[in-house]
Amino acid sequence: MLIIGIVLFGMLIGAGAQLILGRGAKGIDWGVAIVAGLVGSFVGGLLISLLAGDGLDFRPSGIIGSIVGAILITAGWMWFKGRSTTT
């Protein structure tokens, strides 16, 4: 049950990152949303939570870090995908 919750949370964070970056007008790429959400949540959420001194508890700093991490992963993927299709 925990795994399903983590995947759904990552998917929502990844979809939110795409909406923030303006990708939502074209539709949400759910594959990228899941990967960006999970990787961004792990890296961004973990780093921000540890830097803020919250530990590994579920805190607002971890949620903010998850969103920032997912935005960075999504932006990097969009940049890489745009770069590879133009050359």
C-alpha cells in the first residue's frame, strides 16, 4: 500500500511540475510525470528535509523540495528532448 501511495504522490508532483513549466497545455506526459516525480521527490525532498533539519519526517520542507526537484528533472528532460530533436 505504501508503494502505491509513493507512486501516486510522485505522479502528482511530476504532473504539477509539468503544469508549472507550461507543459500542461499540450497534455501531461504521465511517463515523465512518474519518473520526474519519484526522482525529484527523492532527491529534492531528501536534500531539503535534511538541510532544514527535519530529518526524514513528512514535513512541508520535504514537499517543497519534492516540487523543486521534479521541476528541475522535468526542465532538464524537456531541454534534452528539445535539443536531441533539433539536431
